[in-house]
Amino acid sequence: MSDRDITVPRASGRAVPPIAISETSTLVNPTGSWKYILPRYEDRVAPCNAACPIGIDIEGYMVLIGHGRLEEACDLLVSENPMPAITGRVCHHPCEDGCNRASIDQPVSIHAVERRLGDMILAAPPPPVPDRRRSETVAVIGSGPAGLGCAFFLTRLGYGVTVFEAAAAAGGMLRLGIPEYRLPRAILDRQIERLEAAGIEIRTSVRIGTDVPWRDLDRFDAVFVAPGAHLDKDSRIEGADATEGIRPGLEFLKAVNAGERPDLGDHVVVVGGGNTAMDCARSALRLGAAVTVVYRRTPVEMPAIPQEVKEARTEGVGFVFLAAPTAATTRNGRLLGIECQRMELGPPDESGRRRPVPMDEGRFSVMADTVLTAIGEDCDLSFLPDAVRTSWGLLEVDALGESTVAPVFAGGDAVDQPRSVADALGAGKRAAIGIDHYLRERAGEEPGPVPLDEVRLGGSGNVSVMRYAGGSDPIPRESPVNEVVTWEQMNAHHFRTVPRHEDHFHSAIDVRAAFGEVNFGLTRREAVEEAERCLNCGVCNRCELCLIFCPDMAITRREDGGFEVDMRYCKGCGLCAAECPRGAIVMTREGL
Amino acid sequence: MKKVMIGNHAVSWGALRSRVEVVSAYPITPQTQVVEALSDMVANGSLEARYIKVESEHSAMAACIGASIAGTRTFTATSAQGLALMHELLHWAAGGRLPVVMADINRAMAPGWTIWTDQNDSLSQRDTGWIQLYCETNQEVFDTTIQSFKLAEAVNLPVMLVLDAFFLSHTSEPVDVTEQEDVDRFLPRREAVFKMDTADPRAFGALVRPDAYMEMRWHQQEAMQEARDVFRRVEDDWEALTGRRYGPVEAYRTEGADLLLVTSGTITSTARHVVDLRRAAGEAVGLIKVKMFRPFPTGELRALLGGVDRVAVLDRNISPGRGGIFAEEIRSALYDVPPEDRPILFGYVLGLGGRDVTPAVIDDIIDNTRMKSRPEREDLWVGVEL
Amino acid sequence: MSQTIIRDRIPHEELLASGHLACPGCAAPIAMKLVLKALGPDTMVVLPACCWSIIAGPWPQSSLRVPLFHTAFETGAAVASGIKAGLEARGDSETTVISWAGDGGTFDIGLQALSGAAERNEDIIYFCYDNEAYMNTGIQRSSATPWGAWTTTTPAIDPEHQPKKDIMAIMAAHRIPYAATASVAYPVDLVEKVEKARTIRGMRFIHILAPCPPGWKTENDETIELARMAVESRVFPLMEVENGGAWRFTADHPGGPVEPYIRRQARFKHLTDDQVAHIQREVDARWEILTNRVRYGT
């Protein structure tokens, strides 16, 4: 039995006050223990970056422009793309197809922003020549975008590079194939000068296999093969050989781009639906002809850049779809016109496009003084040793451009990939990384396998040299994850519609008279405003909505500009992730 | 300064002299003159106070609670239904240890409608934690109003001073109104122990768990105990200033009495008269006036009633199912008196709903108390006609 | 810029502490945090019974860094009136005194005291954070519960019969200097209204819709989305009215079907398509009334 008197208040040291007056804050409650899921800041990859064949950090330079840091934006752009003034003009910009703004209003005019930055870069003094940190040298065959791209990145990685170009001037298809009205030669020349200033040696009028034997390349430690595709495919038009009126389109373009102004007659038919066809049509238009494009399928299947098709139409090019030329109509070797077969779309072929099949009783003829065929080009790989394996006329390469024979790498139109400037640049970059890795391995540096998952932007084919070389990102990224953010992960409610600035064009009346540049792009102010339209998909831009909406004050600003989630108080409600406009916060059970 | 005034105005004057800072009230008969006079005083500037003319007694007490936690001296007055409506907030003021002072003009509870006096309204609030002081005269009303603030602010408990409807509230008597400078010396400006302060932001009245609620109630009870001593000192000071003193309990002509009447409120004055007549006739009858109901003056009553033969408690109230409330409280207080000293206690219920308690009624009660050997029931209803 | 960056339009000072006891995803602490940011530290809070009585923390805690008085359910406006009078009696006319009540404490049990304070034009700001039922006691209907809603006292087989009480019209009828609706999904609008209210003297009333995941039967991370949908669908338009007559919309209300808003909440899951159509008609009719108020002042 206790002898303590329970009716006498005991001194407990608790000192309960006479009223319920607070003495502490609720910070004593670890309410974070309630959660079963927690937020994590994870910057993801914007779809534009993932869609860019070159591997440019588009979203990154948009952020920098938005912050008024234009010079850093230029540096970031050039670090992944040696020729933005060119790609800004001629790239088919798949980045814009990926742009999430399309779900709100229209995609950001990425190409125009890139072009404006590119022109700013060209106007600035060239950067210092990179240090020659490596003793090895690399030969590059072809000075198109693949070759120049590869050379540029190899130079930056510290190698000595010599580019061999068969033509009299560098540029490859940029110079031979792309008309001046799309890519002024002054821009091209300045861009190439700038690359030379960056330490690249370009030897023009040297055709490997003819002027220099393949074996002479043994003095280089590696070779990058990017000769382009210059052989026109056979048009298979009956009677084509019997007339000079049916000409390969690329040959015509090369002539015009070299300054010739051939007489095509009044009526020109261009056969094909790709960019070469559009370039032929619009060039022919500028030479005074009435131009009709004949294409086997419908507008939807045309491989040409839609903008190019649109501009061709605006300028007055006529189109006949679902028609295939079959035979030439000639008189005394002079072309009068071509017979065409009406087509209809059948089941899809291996490319996924519906295959055109002839319709019964569907023949007609089109008047033509000249027919330009633009139905594709093949590569001349005859200069290569037989051991370098090809397939369907293209070089077989691995993910980093390495052919079946070391130390030969390849890229551009000579390998199996989409034939675009951007894809060529991307191939050049991949091969530069492949070559660097190969030479390091050969030098016994044991670099280990290239972490492709890490150097790719979003896991598609492109790569980032900066990620490979470990350069510092001007935009701090929070726990970056190499996954493309989806529109569903984002919160559209926080964005307003802002109409896109469209490029400024010469009027159609002007263009027919000249080969001057058609598209003036955007003004600097407009380009900056376009950059500000960027949603920064997947990447925290410190908008602080997470902090504003957190019911638990569990998110605080870090000194470096990021945010800290105090897990002692985060209840895991997920409002931060749900309201993050750009999908840069994920809810996860990891780390609970 | 002597003035002839009704009891309600004695309350108003008491509040004026106490320099109340916030008044919040709602009209109810028979309280209205209290707040009418205060309205005039605030309007004419003689009382520098905020007067919140609320839409209910409930809000009147709520506003007083707010003003009090803001650190000011606050006052209200009400009656009957109004007091009942305040009930919840009476707990809030007391549990929050807020020294609000309120005058309750004792009025019987409806239905049926009644405006006349009895004590059921205030006694129904017995357990809300308010100090209750019952007054007999307008002078006592004035004095008690001022004392209530001093007492309330010393022990951080609210005080209800109580006066009978009409018999005091509307009846004019001369009142010696203490001069302001004297009252100021007696009752300085309130310095709140607990108050809302942005420089020291605290939360008041949050959820209290079982491990601390009881301690807070214990503190409240301790304050009630302390109030007994504090009231004595308050009266000491007031007596030094004015020469007037009432005591929690007053013994009137109790010397050698074998029968004591116990009263509160204005019945006391009638009883004094009857006692005087009986004493003049040689009868050993005395009177105990209970002023302080909470805290209950248990010790004083034991001392005064122990050893007396018979005690007649006059209750102008009824706890249905039991009896007169003062009688029950006193009966309980006397339980610990040694059996041989324990008086026979007669609990009379009378005067409900304002029924007149005349000298003749009290005479009858004295006779009835002497006539019976023991009361036949706990509650002896006086004058009921069926 | 396509996203309006609001971080610098929301004051940075944090007067609400972590560790409070709101359910995950609760809108009520978001509302309080934003309101206190707009009011600043020279503020006193009166808290009648509501979810916030718990959220504020049990003794000896407080989640607020300003003084807080817990009070009885129906007394918010009256206690605030008293505090304001007390402060003024002691010469402080600057401190902002607010009452912070739920819908029960405002629409129902506290309406009388609120009306009294409004009619007296007390110099206080009365906030109602409205989660559309008695959530703290376990989801019982209030007069703020919308038509058709399930609560524990309006079971799905016989859900809420009455439309939500038009508290704004009631407050406007008092012709108080300022009354407004606000939403946690529109933080700048909310903060600006509170900042505006702070500079006005006399009675001010701000009604904030506060979605409640357990009471509305929604996910914790849907709170802001639902608050936004309520505004966009015109279920809870953002408005302000000065002196009872000058009504104004303060946001875009594109309208569109209420159905997605209703169907997101399982408290409405028993409703048939016809019943949802009825809600739509009610919302449309009420919108007509509101636009007339804006147009004609009544």
C-alpha cells in the first residue's frame, strides 16, 4: 500500500500554466512522419532537346536568354553546335515538332532564336583556338556538316584535324545543294572561316582515292568518312536517255549554286517530294520558268520540310500529287512533256508511308521543257577499302560512328540515317566522341565504355559533348534524370497564351527575281520574346509555385537558388508536384 | 458626493468610477438603465471607453472576452435569459482567467415570461467559475462594482455582482458616490498578466489534453480559494477609503440567538426589520446575510451557524428536484460541524418570479421554524396556493 | 513571359510554422499562410471552432507567429470586435484584427455575430475559409454545402437538398466597405485582396474556398486544381464588392461545363448525369445574377 497522499499536488517540474497559453511552436511536431510518398526535385529533359538530332541544350539556352544572359546562351549553343547560323536557317527543326507549347498555342520558334544567336556569334570575334591537348591527328573526308561537325568537336577535344574536300570550296551539300536564297553564301563562308579559325585545317580540291590514295591516310590516327550522297538515282523514266531535257536535280542545283544560270525553258517539271525537289523547283522558278512538282504520294507523305513546301507554294510552284512520271515525250531529242501515271495509296511500305500503286486508266501528260529528277541520291564509296562493310550502299557504323574497320568512322549521308543537316552534324559529333574514346583506349587510358545513357539527351540518338567531356552546365540542374518530360507531367494552367513570332519573309513578288535570302528571321527583340515563350519543360526555373502552394512550409530556398524539402514536415501531399508547371518534381516512395 | 439613484445607475456609476475601458452589452429588462446610463457617459465623454452595441448577450460576453484578452478593463450587464444565453462564454471567460466584471440583475427565468426577480438566473451559472457577489442596497451595489474589478484583476477571475430586479434595480436610494481620485487610488489601471501582444505572440485556449486540463482547473480552484483572502483585503482598502464594509457574510444581531435566518439580496433588508421587531420582543433571533456565493464562505458559515439550534434559509430560487440552492450549500457546509453543534436546518423556497416577501412572510417562517421539531422535507415552499 | 512569375508578388515572410496539424493537401493552411503574408506580423487572429482549432496545434503549441485567440464556435466576429475595441482603448489603432472561421462558424452558427459586427462596421477583417461542411467534426452538412453533395448527415441516398447559401450577397447587403471571394489557386489575387482589405477601415469580409481532400473525397494533390476548376467553371467566381454595391470580377471565368469539377469529387459520385445538368443550370443561373450585380450593382 502506498503511503503517498494522492490528494496533495506533486511537484513534477512540468509547471502547467493557469491557462492554455502557448509556449512552443508546432515545429516540435514531426508531421513529416505522416507521409507515404515524398517529393523529389528531378530535372527532366525537354522534348525539344530530345528531338534535336544534334544534341543541343535548347531549353538551356532559352533559359539563359530569358535571364538576359545572351553571351552565355551563345556559348552554350556553340558548345553543341558549331554552325547555328546555318542550322538556324536550314534545319528542319524537329525540336519545334516536339515543343510542348503546341499544346497551348504554337511551338516556340526555336529555329529563329537559334539563327539570331548564330548571327550574333558570327558577328563576334572568333574564340581562341582550343589547346592541342592530344598528340593524335584525325583525317576527315568531306567538309559537309558531318565532316565539319566532327572536325570541330575533335578540335575542341584537343586533336589535330585535317579535312579533305573534293570540291573547290568547303561546305559539302551546304554549298553544293542548298540554294543561296535559303543559305546566303556569305553566312556559309563566314561560318567556315570561323571553323578554320578554330584550328581546323581544310584541304579543298582533294578527292581521296583520286588525288590522295587511301593508304596515305595511314599517317592519321583515325579517319572520319563523310563524303555525302552525290549520285542521282535513276529516274526510270522511259526515254530519259534520249533527251537532254531530263536532268538530275542535284546536278542542276550544284550548277545554279555555283553561279550558273542555265536556260530551262518555260515549263519545268520537278519529280520528287523531298527537299532537293523543293530546292530545284524554287531555283527553277527564279530562273523564270513555270514550275510543277510531280509527286507520287500526297502532301502528307512529302519528306520535304513543310515550311519549304509552303514557301514553294507561296512563290508559285504548282503541285501534282499522286502521279508518277513514266515516259518522256520528245521530238527530235527535244523534250515536249512527260507521261504520268495516276497513283493511289496502297498499304504502308517498310518506311511506314503508304505505298503508291498505279490506278487503272489513269494516264495523263504534262508539258515540260525540262524535267528535274529529285528522287534521291546514292553515295560513291568506291575509294574505301573493301573491308569496310557496307549495306544497301551505306556504311555500317555503331552508335558512335565506328565502322567495321578500325580506325575508320563514318557519318552523314553515307550512313543509314535521315538525310538532314542536323542529322549529319549529330553523326559528326557522335563520331568525334567515338574517335576520342577509341584513341584514349588505344593510348591505354582505359576510359571505360562511353555512358551513352548519360550523354544522350533523353535517350534518343543524339549526344551532348558537354556531358561527355564533363563541362559545367551554366544552368544548374537539380538531380537531372535523362527522361523526356511529357506534357501530362506538366501543369498547363500556369501558362498563358503568347502568340508566336513568325519569321519575316520577302514578298513572293520579290523572290522570283533573285536568289537573295527569302527569310529574314526575327529581330533580336522578337527572338528574345520567343525565348521567353519557352516553358522550360522538365526543368526547374525557380518559379517558386511549389513553395507558394506547399501547405506545410516544408519547402525552403537554398542559397544556390534551388529548393530544399524539409522531410521532417513534408506530409507528402503532392501539391508541389501537381502544380509544378514544368514537371520538375516527382513523387516517389524512394527514400522513405 | 451623495446622489439618489436607482440600483441600475449605481452599477453604471460604479463602472464609471472604475474607468472601464470597453463596455459591451445588449438590452434586457430590468438591466436597461445600466447600459443606457453608460451609453450617455461614453457619449458625453465622462467615461472614456469603447461601447460595443452588440446584437446579443452572447456577443456581449464574447466582445468582453476579446477586450479583456487585449488587456483592458471590461464590463457588461445582463439579466435572466441574457445571462443564460451567455452561459458558454461564462466558462470561456473564467477558464481563460479573464477578469471581466458583469452585473446581473436577478430576474426569474421564462417560461412563462417574467421580468420580476429571483435568483435562478445567476445561480444557474454557479459552476461556470465566476465569483458571485449578491448585493442588498444601492450603496452596496456601487461599492461592490468597484471592488469587483479590484478582486477580479487580482485573482484573474471574472466577477458577477448580483442585484434584485426592481427591488434594487429600479428603486431609488441615496448613494455616496466615491470621488474619482479616491477610486483611482484604490483601483489603478489594469495591467494584464496574460494578453494578446504582437511583440510576444502566443496562442490562447488551444486544445488541452487530459494530461494538463486538470492542472489548469486546479489553478482556477486555487484562485477561487485565494479570492476569499483577496476580497478581505479589497474590503480593508475600501473601508479605509470610505468607511464601508460588507464582508462575504454578515452576522446581524446573532448574539445568543437560537434561531438564525439566512438571506441574500434584498430579502435581507426585510429580514433585518423582522429581526429588529422580534429582538425588541425579546426573542433571540438573528440574521446571516450571505453576500459571497462563489467562492462559498464555508468557514464563516460554519463558525456562525455551528451550535445554533435552528437555521432558516430563505431561498428566492429553486433547484428543481432538490431544493433551495443556498440551503443545500449551507447544509453541505455544516456536515463537518460536530453533530452536537449541527443546527436543524429549514430550507424555505419563496419569492419566486418576484412574489413579494413581506415582513409577515418572514414572521411566518420564524414561527414555522420554531413550531416543527424537524423539517418534513428539504424544500419548504412558502405560500403556495393550489 | 508565358508563365506569370508570382514569387516576388507573394511576400516572403512566413508567419505560419511547419508541423501544424492540417491533413495532407489541406487548403486551409495555404489560405492562412497567404493571408498572413499579406497582413504581416502586426496582426491578431481570433479563431472560433473549426478545423483550424486543430491545425493551430494543441497546447502548448502554436503554428502562428502572431497572437491567436481560440474562441467559441459562434463568436469569431464578436471576440474580434472586442479585441479591436480593447486595442483602440489602449491607443493601438494599427494592429489588424482578424477572425478566421470555417463555413460552419460563418454561414451557420456564427452568422448572427458576423452580421452584428458587419452592421456595426467593426474595424476587423473576417475570413471564412470554406470547405463546404463541418469537416472537423467528421463531414456534416452546413449551409455552405452545395446541392447534391454527400456528407455524413446527407447520405448519398438523400444528399444535400439546398443550394449553398449566398453569403456574399448577405455581406454585401450589410453594405460593408469591402467583401471579396478568393481562392488558394489564385495566390496573387488572394494576396492583393487581403492587402487591399488591410488598408480599408471598417468591416471587411473575405471568403476563401478551401478544398478538403477527406471531406470532398479527392486526392491530396488535387486541392489547387479543384480550387482552380471551381473558379474557371463559375462555381466559385472571384469577385469583390465595395460598399455593398460596386461588384467586380477579379479573374477570368471561362465557364465551360461544371461536370469535370463535379466528377473529380467522390462526394458527388452518386449524382446522375441529369443531376449534374441541374447543377450546371444552377451555376448558369447564378452566373447571370452575378453578372447583373457587376453590371447594375445589385
